[in-house]
Amino acid sequence: MSRLAKEKQFVAAFFEEAGAEIIASFQKNLTIETKSDRNDLVTNIDKQIETLFVQRVGEKFPTHRIFGEEGMAAEIDTLDGPVWIVDPIDGTLNFVAQQKNFAISVALYVDGIGVYGAIYEVEKGDIYTCEKGFGAYLNERKLPKVSSDAAISDHLLIANLSAIRINERLFEAIKESRGLRLYGAASLEYMYVATGRAGAYMSANLAPWDVAAGKIIAEELGCIVTRLDGSQMNMLEKGSSIVALPHVHKELMQNYLR
Ligand code: 2AM
Ligand code: CA
């Protein structure tokens, strides 16, 4: 039996409220600031959505902690107890430049284990959800587990340039594959792999909030999620990331990444 009815209802209500604010923002001027580099952006909407999340969690789950990209919640250094990991807008550059290919990503970890993940692709109205152990859904539809045992040569790969730069052999893997794709929002790139539309997604430097929900959903559907060196990810540290179909993960590790 699902134990997280209240949490699921909470996330659904938050997505409805946050989605409406984001759609309304398309008609308004954005305030855009840069962070670590000129393509690492934050807008007033990112901050507004994270603030809304912090406020709503405070109302419903006052003892839960929150770890978010824009620092509207306290910094955390342990994952003890229930911790919400939120990216109010994943793919901020796409949000600004395209008004699509961005998402809200919300995950609940308890003592470091991901128990619930949800990703809302606002522009499409698509919501991916998963309570660990109870299947993953796209809107109302239960998603099938990934099943392909085809080699890299039969799959598209998604990789950002930083991943290719630090692993030059990835260039050979991409040439071997059916081609390279890149969307610019890690949570959605995780969903491309989890729904079998690509064999793997690789990035050199992601933060916990970029992958926290995607990892829960992708693993539930049978994907393998690790750092690029094959080690386990930890939701307190930034670092590289690969999500892949099991067969493709094995082939990339054996022939191209290690
Ligand atoms: P963000 O839009 O929430 O910042 C783009 O390749 C993907 O990498 C996005 O999911 C983006 O998340 C993430 N990312 C992580 N660190 C980044 C950085 N320093 N600059 C740009 N994108 C970053
Ligand atoms: Ca973000």
C-alpha cells in the first residue's frame, strides 16, 4: 500500500499553483541574473516558485527540510529524515530563450533514499511521477519498464559538451550510436531515457536538484543511474551523471568511460 498519499496530493496541488504562475509569467517581463557563468541563469520566476514551495511545505510538513537550487531554503549538510529536493525551474536558459524544454523537479528523500519524485514539463502539461516501488506514471498512464537490450549502435545518445570534453572516447560512442541529441534540461533528459527515447544521457556537472526526481523515476523503470565513472551518486554533492538503459550503461562503461 502506498504510504505517501498526502505527499502526492501536496505535490499535485503545488504543481497546479506553480504551473499557473509560470504560464502567467510568459506575458510579463523577466528579471534575469547570471550565476556561475553567463549561461547559468536565474530569473525572478525561479525564485518565486522556490519561495512558494518553501512556504507550502512549511504549511503542510513543518518538520521536513528543503534543499533547493535558489537558496530560498536553508543549506543542508545531511540527508537525515525527510528532505525535499527542489529545482523550481530546471532548464532556466530554455525557459528564457524558448519558453519550452524546462520543468519543475521535486523529490522527497527520507534518510538519503528517494521515495517520491515528480517532474512537471509545464509547457506540455506533462507530469511524470513515481513513488519508489509503486511504478512510474506519465500523467494517468503507467509507464512500462525499459526493455531494450539493443546495443549503442541502435540508440540515440544525449550528452552535453562538458561530458564529451572530459571523456574524449565518448566521441567514438556517439559516432557508433544513431546520433547525438541535446535538450538542455537534465530532468527531462532523464525522462527521455526512462521512456526509451534515448539510450543514455550524460553530463559532467549536475547538482542534486537537477537529478533528484529523475533518478527515482528512471531507476523505477529499470534504468541505471551513476556518476560517469560508475560510482554511486549522492544527493549532497554536485558531480557527473549518467542515466542509461542497462545494456547501454554496461557498454559505455566497458568500452568508453572507464
Ligand atoms: P538549470 O537550468 O536548473 O540550471 C543544462 O545542460 C542542464 O544542466 C540543466 O538541467 C541545468 O539546470 C543544468 N546545470 C547544472 N549546472 C549548470 C550550470 N552551471 N550552468 C548551466 N546549466 C547547469
Ligand atoms: Ca534550476
